[in-house]
Amino acid sequence: MKLRKVLALTLAAAMTLSLAACGGSDEGAAEAPAADDTAAEETEAPAADNAADDGAEAEAPAAAASGLTYASVNLGEDYKDLTTTIKFIHHKTDREEDGTIPDLIAKFNEMYPGITVETEGITDYAEDSLLRLSAGDWGDVMFIPAIDAAELPTYFVPYGTVDEMSEYINFADQWKDAAGNCYGIGYMGNAQGVLYNKKVFADAGVTSLPKTPDEFIAALQAIKDNTDAIPLYTNYAAGWTMGGAWDGYLGAITNGDETWLNQKFIHEAEPFKDHGDGTGPYALYKILYDATAQGLIEDDYTTTDWEGCKPMINNGEIGAMVLGSWAVAQMKAAGDNPDDIGYMPFPITVNGQQYATAGPDYCYGINANASDDNKAAAMVFVKWMVEESGWCDLEGGYPISKTAPTSFVFDGVNVVNNVTSLPGEEDIMNELNSESELSFNQGGDAKVQRIVEAAATGAETYEEIMADWTAAWNAAQEECGVEVLY
Amino acid sequence: MAAQANTAGSKKGFLQWARSRRGQQIIIIVAFMIIPLVLLFTFTYLPFGEMVGFSFYKMKYVGKRTFVGWKNYASVFSRKDCFGALKLSLYYMGGSVVQLALALYLATILSFKVKGGNIFKGFMFFPYLINGIAIGFIFKFFYTRGFVFDTVLQWCGFQLDNLPYWLKDQSINNISLVGTSVWRYFGQNMVLFIGAIMSVDSELYEAAMLDGANRFEQFRYIILPSIKTIVTLNVILSITGSLSAFEPPYVITSGANGTGTYFVVMNEIAHTQQKVGLASAMAVVLLLIIFAATILQKLFFKYVFRNAEDEDFGAAKKREKQLARYAARKAGR
């Protein structure tokens, strides 16, 4: 009995000791970071204070002596003696790695040697930038992530009113608040047209760019007859290059009506009917069907390779690809013939007029909580990037600055933007897309792939597909209780 | 102690019970089982139950849900693409028969003494270790016009113009895809078979050889009956696997061009079209089909193997009868 008690006691003692030891080591472990924390706090605290002070200061004078606008900065004259360091966070990690951004900044420093620009490329930008924005320690210039327009004044400095800014840049209304101030300037614009190889078109004897579906098919046929290139590369296998690319032309490009895509489409009884004049969604997808049926696409569409198509079009093995202008830079970079890559308006003409839709890519925003010096430096930097850097053109983007030189030529094309849904009808498109399983502009790749399959195998005629789409669309309208108005 | 004695009788009763041998047993059993059971419930049955619930709603991942009763199930059965996709499973089932036959054949050969047997085993098992997505990409290039497969066939004297488009031609593209699945899984089946064959007592072979049995007879009468459990298991796994084939069509052709299996269609409906309720109903229906297929196979194998035993049993009886007759004749003489 005694022995057991002794044993129990020793055991208890041992356990207590080990517990204590555990606790001890824990404490030790905890102490170190705690010390770090305090150190960090100490270093951070003044910084935070400063920021707060600056914010307070900034708000008072910025409102009072808000001389700082995009228009007020004369590049190369103002703020030449400003010495500060600003930080720019962006999503173009590829341009950071290939030296494009450091080169641009080196050029910027030739004009403004005092302003040091630190950059940080973020891979998962859409998500991370939101976190960084709410954490507040992100820097001075960033590409504005997806936030509500109401929050813009909290985080960013206005460049001026949208009206003022429209004199200098395109798409000034992308990020605007209720008061009509412009908060974001795109680094490049994206337009919807067709990517093509100028040399292949010239070799095929196509001298003027096709403006209608018939002319386009004729041009593709000429490429097939006169060159070895694949006339139209569909990128069928990648999937997103089918629905994701072709659906992008719905709306103003196909029928010249800016309100059609987001306001009328959902209420239309026969959106896919043949208008007979080469316009509308019917004409859009028919280009793909006809090109496939007439053997004007790649031989084996099921094994197309997205990465592989880039050098192919660069080297003149492909005539055209139906992709947004964002793809231009990638195609140019993929080989030795960047100058052969061209971009043309989509070959649909409505009443003698071609249309293109365009919008800005990510937009520069300037931190509202930065110090005055940094705000000024950031404003100078953004203006220089937009007007002097030539970055937009380098990416093959639709021009942002109205004065900077550009190689993006859309002659005689009416550049428009599809207007947004009517209030209260924002969700209807999603409902119909889901219910009809056509998913326009929402990953409905299968329906466009089906066009290629049908045309290649002869399984269905184009009219049958369109009738099927119309039936699905009407059934969805009925199911969702959407009124048919047109 | 005094304080404890004062507490309610029921508590005392519980404490006594907890101290009893039976109580201790139950407490220990519950204590050990609670963690795995909670994990199993939380991560298997709860989500499954939720999914069954979803299948009665018209819903997306976000937004409001409307109860629609059996409507989703009705459309699973009325839509062409859902059950049409199950027809593709026949290709994969055909493939699994080839796969198992090949695996069994190679396993039998390799379980005897073969030069470099382990190297062969390694090579043939290797595809199973590769990630399914990577296999998809390998075969995408493998089947591309004029790439690997066509080149190899051209070495063998085929003309490129006479070769089909392995993924474009809708009459053979499913066979091409099944080929990748066979390539990937037969090695694994083979290793399972080899493991089972290893457990056969080698004295049996010697005895059979002394009796003059050749290799095929050894396989037929010694190996196959000894590994019937593992054969049954592999067949069941392969058939259920063919019903839920997903990776080859999803990665290589993204389910386009007539290669969309049931799972690929389900994925499209759930993620692109956002019809979560319908996709859940499809999943439940597939589960029931797999249950049915498994039970049918179980019954089938029970029948097949019982038959074999019956035959033996009958043979023994016959032999006994013969002996009895022989004895009777002898006695009668």
C-alpha cells in the first residue's frame, strides 16, 4: 500500500514537473515573439501615427488646397526637385520578371531622379490586393481591385472630375464616385476585335480588311487557297477560347445597339433569328460554323494547344484568331515577328458602321492616406506612366491616353461600351444563363464547341442549333418569369 | 466522500455503474469510437445528407433556394444528356475487362520466375503513380495529329493519311480515352493480383506438376480459385470506376466532342450552369446506380463461384456413387 502511494506520489510529482517544464518552455517560446511584437509595435507605432497624422493633414489641405489633380501636373516641369520613395503594387509579375517595369522606371527616373519607385508584383492580385487595401500598408500606387464605388473616396485620391479627365484619357468613368470624380486610370485598354497576321493576309492577297462576315469568310478562303497558313485557328480544345472569346462580341459589335446585351437580350423572343443582313448573334456564330464547314480552321481541332498557337501566329502559320486585344502582347512576344501581329475590328457592319467595345484593364489608384509628397510623386508617376511610358502600346492595348502615340488602329470604327442592366434586372441574365444552360459570357464553352462539332461532322445544321438555343432561351424566360418584350 | 454520498441516488447509481466492469467497457468503447465516428459523420454523412437535401431544391451556390420536390430527379431521367452520358460508361467497362484480363495475364506470368521480373513490374506499375492530370496532358500530345502516336505508327509502316484522328473522330475518340485509363490502372491491378498469387502455397504447383498439369491448368485450377476474392474486388472496383469515369475526358477533351461522361456532364451542370440541385440529383442517381451495379455483381460472383463448388461437390458425390456401385458389385459377386 505504502509502495503504491509512494509510486503515485512520484508519478504525480513527475507529471507536475513535466507540466511545469512544458509551461516553462512555452513561456520561453512565447516570450521571444512577444519581444519581437513589442519591437515591431515600437517601430510601427510612429509609422502608424504618421500615417494617421498625414491622413488628417491630407484631408484638411487636400480639400482646401487641392491643387493636385491629374490636369495640374506638367510632366517634366513640376515637382522636379521632389525627393521621396513611392511604392507601386501591381499584378504584372511577368513584366516585372522580364524587366519591362524596371526599364520603365529607369526611364521615369531620367525625368524625375528624385522619385524612387519601388514595385511589387503580386501573383494572386485580385484576392491579395483586396486584403492589402483593407490592411492599409500597401504603398502609394496600386491597381484598383474590385471594390464598391462608394468606397473609392476612402481609399483613393481623385484625379479630377470625369469630365475634366475625359479630355486626357479614355474610360475616365470606369471608377467614379457619386460626385463625378475620377479615381482610376487604366494602364491599358482592351478592345474586342480579331487578331490576325498582317503578312499572311498580305500573302493571301487580302488588301483591305474584311468588314462583313462574307468578306471575312472570303478572306479566310483566300488564305487557304494562297498560303500554307491555317486561316482561322479556333483553339477549340482550350474551351475558354470558344465561349469566352466568341460571346464577347455579343451586343453592340453585332448589332450596333449598346443596350441590347444587358437590357434587351433577356426580353427578346427570338434573339438568335437570322436578320438576313449579316448582323446579330446569328451572324456572329455563323462565322464559326461556316469557317468550320468550309474547312477553314485547323485540321484537328480537338488537340489545339493554347501555348502552341502563340508562336504559330507569330510565325505566320495562322491567319486569324478571334480573341480580345489583351492577347496581342502575348502573340507579339511569342516569336521574332511581333510587327506581323495586327488587330482588326470585328467583321460585322451594321448600317455601314463597324463597332467595337472597349474598356480599361486594371486602373491606377493613388493612396488617399499617403503623405502629401508621396501623393504628388504618385500623381507624377501615374501621369508619366499613362502619357510617356508607352506601356499601354507595348502591351498592344487600346489607348488610354488621348495624346500618347499608339499603334492601335481602329479606323472608322465606333468604339462603344455595352451599357449595364436596368436597375432591378441585374440578376436576370444570370438566371437565364443558368436555366437555359447557354451561359453567355459565363463559361458557356460547350455551346460554342458544339457549333464546331456540328459543322465538322455535319451532325446538325446551323439553323437547328439556333432553333435549339431559341427554344432553350424561351423555356428559361418562361421558367424565370421574364417578360418577353421584343 | 461524505459530500459524494449526499448527492442524488441516480448519480450514485451512475457512478457505480461507471465503475463496474460493464460500465468501464462501454465507456472505453464509446471514448475510442467517438472521435472516428464524429469525423466520419462530419465529413462524410453530413455533407452527403446536405447534398441529398440540395437535390430537392432549385438553387445556385449563392442566392435563394426554391423547393421543387422530385422535379430534379424527373429531369435527370428525361434529359437526353444525363443518361446518354451513361452509355459512354460501356466503353469504360469494355476497357476494364481488357484491363483486368491483361493484368491477370501479366500477373500470372510475372509471379513465376521471370528474368527482370521486378523491372517489368516497376515499369508497368509506374503509370499508376503519375498524377491523373499529368497523364491527361501526356495523352493529349500523344494523340495529337502527327505527334507521338502517329509517328510511332508511321515507323511501323502506316501512312499518316490512313490514320484516324484519335480525338476528333467521334467513332473512336472514346476508345482513345479508355486506352489512357487502361494504361494507367492495369499496373495497379496487376500488382494486386501478384500479391494475391504470392500467397498461393508453392507446394501446390509442385504437386500439380507431378500430376502432369501444365501452366494453364495450374492457372485454371490453382491460381484462379485461390485469388477469386481479389478478382471479385478488382472487377467491382473497375465497373464502379467506369460508371464514374472523369479524369481522362475532363483533362484531354474537356468532355467536348461526344466524350462527356456522366461525371463530366454533372460537373458542367453544377459549375458552369450553376444548377446545383440538378447536379445533386444526378449524383444521388449515380450513387443508386453504383449500388445496384455492385449488388448485381456480388450476386453474380456468388452464383459463379458457388456453381464451381457445386460442380466439385457433384463430382465427389458421383465418385462416391461409383465407388459404392463398385463395392456393391464386388460384394454381389
